[in-house]
Amino acid sequence: MNFGARMLKTGIAVTLALYLTMLLNLTPPVIAAIAAIFAMQPTIYKSWTYFLDQLLTNTLGAVVAVAAGRLLSSEPIAVGLTCIVIIMICLKIKRADTIGLTLVTVISVMEASGQWGFALNRFLISVVGIFAAFIVNVAVLPPNPRRQFLGQIQSTFSQLSLLMRTAVSDEIKESVFRDQQKALEGSIQSLADKYNLLEEDQHKRRRPSYTESRHLVVYKQMLHTLRKGSDVVEAVEEHYFPASRTMMLDQLFDSQLEYMIKYHEHVLLKFEGKLKPDDLPWQNLEEENERFAVTMQEYMQQQQGSTMRLSIVAAEIHAYAYQLERLNRLVEHYGDSERGVKKPWTHWLNPANWRSR
């Protein structure tokens, strides 16, 4: 596990929470520290919504705990039953992510058998911890999931590029290849988690902008394309080498994978705005994929044995090419929108351009 900004900010938030409780003469300060740990969120928007949600559920929890403490005392069975009620309430109002800290407030309040002054003290301690985490998250290295996502896209593509360029040529050590393949799977899962954060933030906003929605579509396709590339590497590893093949076939697959990974790189560079607008050296992916399919078909017709394994690999390559072409169209549309370029009406007379709308 790498040392990240969130680890650092959690430590700072705990420290700030402890100092604030000492300054306000609130005890015990450990509850504020626990609240600060729970309240540290991966995005600023989620931190704000979590802060509001915790205020709501902690208030409800404190009120219920005071009532339960007066009616049922602080016996263990009473505390357990009250916790069940609070969990049910949080789930009913769709605040499941606040259950942990709310239960801490409930248990600490019921310790005093429903005394209002004690309950208010414990409630304020929890609020101080949540507030400390929110302030630290905003002020210290504020999270930027969009920038993190794009940065990780590049690093994940580099992992995919290494594996795809050496999958058929078998130049890399097998142990290194497997380690890199496992690292690629972990990177793609991490990207999926970051994309879910971006999507969640957008869905919770009342009026997400058109630009943000368009970006999210491109990001989703970037992630999906990397997954398809990973599927190609996995198919080569599992099905290609056990199949009967010739040197000519090895060269065919190797050159096709090299072409596609270069095309993928070209699309990412185009998205970053690093290429000339009229640069067209990689716009014939469909033709290249068709040529590969025809050559494969001719080879299989000449073979006497089973070619099922090679068909599986070829199918995965075709699926990867399809997703690459779709990503390219989305990136081109994204670039035209960013530059304010509008297609002339004659552009849409060509049926080949209808899919890019």
C-alpha cells in the first residue's frame, strides 16, 4: 500500500479534532478522533454531504438514545436493542454510510442513562470530529478524483502496453508477465472505483453540466477499452500458446497487437490535445482489423486441426478494436466540442459518419 494524501489528512484531522475538544473542554476527546477517522471522504462533495448526513443521523441517534436511556436504562440488552432501531432508521432514510459513527454516539449517550447534558456533550464531540475532517479535507491537498483518474489512465495504459507488446513475442519472463498482469487487473479495479466516485458525485448533483456529463461518457469508454485490452492479454495467455501455430501466425498476431496498442496510444494523446488536428495516420483501424480477419480465415481454412482457441483470441482482438474505434469517435467529438468546432452539414451525408453522432 502506498502512502497517500488521504492517510496524511486523516492523521491531521485526528490531531485537529483532539486539539479542538481540548480547547472547547469537551470530554472524552477520543470520540472526536473516531469521528474524524470515519468522516474523511475521497471527494470534497462527498465530505460535505457526509457532514450533513451525519448531523441528521447523529441528532436522531442522540434523541433516541436519550429516550431509550430514560425508559430502558443503560443495560447491555437495552443498548443493543437501541442500536438495532438506529440501524433500521438509517437504512430507512437511506443513510447507511453514517451508521457506524451514529452508533458510537448512541452508545456513548446511553452510558449516562439518558441525561440531556451528557447527551449534548457527546453529540458536540462527534460534530467536532466530523467538522475537523471536513476542514482538513478541503484545506489540505483537496482531492481531485478527475485528475487522479486521468493520471491513472496513463499508468494503466503503460502496463497494458508492456503486456500486449510482449504477449505473443514471449520476450518477457513468465514470472514478470504474471506479476504485471495481476498489477494491471488491480489498476483497472482502482480505476473503476474512481469512476464510480465521479459518477456518484454527478448523479447527486441537481444540475450536472453538459460538459461534465460528456467527460463522464469519455472516461467510461476509456475504462471499458482498457478492460477489453486486458481481456486480449488474458486470452493470449490462456488460449494462444496451447494452439498449433506457425511463425507466420506469430508475426501476424504480434503485428496486429502492436498496431492496436499504438492506435490506443494515439487516441489518448489526441484526448490530451497533444496531436495536430489534421493528423490522420491511424484512422484506418477498421480496415486493418478486416485485413487481420481475412488473413485469419484463410489460415484456419488451411489447418486440419481445431482452431477454436485461435478463434477465441481473434474474437477478443476484434472486440478490443471495436471499443478502440468507439473511444476514438468519442474523443474526436469531445475535441470538436472543446474547440467549438461544428461539423458541416455535408459531413452527415456520409453514412460512415452517422455513428459518431
